[in-house]
Amino acid sequence: LTAFAGVNQRKNNFSRLTGTTNGGLVIADFYNLSNSAESPSSTNYESESRVNSVFGMASLGYKDTFFIEASARQDWFSTVNDPAFYPSVSGSFVFSKVLNQDWLNFGKIRGGWAKVSSGGEPYQLDTYTEARVSFNGVPRYSLPDKANNPNLKPEFKKTIEVGLEARMFKNRVGFDVTLYKTNTTDLITPLEVDPGVGYPQVMINAGEMENKGIEILVNVTPIKTDNFSWDVTWNFSKNENKL
């Protein structure tokens, strides 16, 4: 039995400073802001976001045959309005321990379900005035092209996965097959709206994205001697995406 619990705080800080010439360069190929034909322009951007979290996990194994693991986490994002709670659980059964066959070196069935969350980008809960490049020395300000939303909620992604893994005949043949399905809901996305409302886009929680598919990996060693080994690996994957 293994278990732990903890707390975490993550801060993300981003800073960008940009300078550009206007009207081209006075001296060709001399790339310096002071060589701008007209007054150069400069802009800067800074952002800060934070996530406070509490989490825990427990894992239980029995006779190297049965395994189960569960976790839970709660995040408080500075970028969305609501906190997010998301758990997970997974388990596996090493059936080769029970069958005890000479030709079967290892065999395991596994499955899991998990839920995770994302808080999106900073400064999407309110609509802020943006500073533009001055015109003839006169400062300019305007509203952005996107209306933010004070009621934004976190995105959630739910995943379910099952798999079968086996190695046989003194590890000369092996395979791993995985089936999965992932659904992401409450996507934080800009919705195109009639510009007559004042903005061409509005940030909302909407839509659902689904990914489902299969992954197969096969390993075969057709020739193996004391001095030579020929290993062949084949893999296949297929994913279907639906929005």
C-alpha cells in the first residue's frame, strides 16, 4: 500500500517586449530601432496566473497480481470562475501469475478512468481596454475584438482506457493493445457573433470534443541465437475525432 497527499501552488508569469521600425530603414540592412525612417513603436505585455491545489493518491497491490490506484485533486484557478474537482481510478490484473503456463511469460489486463481539468488563459473573466500605438503623439485606447466572460468555468476531459498486454514463448512474441475514448466538455472557446453587439467574438463554455481509437504494438523475434537476434516491431493506431 502506497499513499500520499499534498498541496501545491503554481504561478505562471509571462513578459513580452516588442519594438518595430516604421516606414522602413534609413540605412539599408542596418537593423536597429534608431535606424527607423519614422518614430519606432514599442509594445509590452505581461500576464500572471495562479493555480492552488490539494491532491491525494493511494495505490494498492496484492501478491504482484492485483493492483488498484485512485487519485483525487481539486484546483482553484485564477483564470476561471469555479474550482475544479477531478478524480481517477485504474486497475490491473496480471493473469499470468494465476495461469502459470510455461508458454506465457507475462500477461496483464488493465483499465482506467480519469478526469482532468484546465483553466484556460489568463484575463478572460473581464474585458479590458487595450492601449494602441499613439497617433501624432496622441495616445489611443480601444476595446478588444473579443468580449470576455465573468462566468467562465473550467474545461473537463474524461478518459476511459482498457488494454491487454502479453509476452509469450520465452519473450519471442509480444503484443500490447489499447482501446481509449476521451471526451472534453465545456471548451473555453471564442464564439463568432454578430459584430452589431459590439464584439465579433464572445468567450464561452461550449461544445464537446471526442477522440476514440485503438493502438496496437506487436514485437516478434523470429531468429535468436547466442550471437544473433532479429527483432521485428509493428505498430498501428487509429483515431476518430468528433467536435
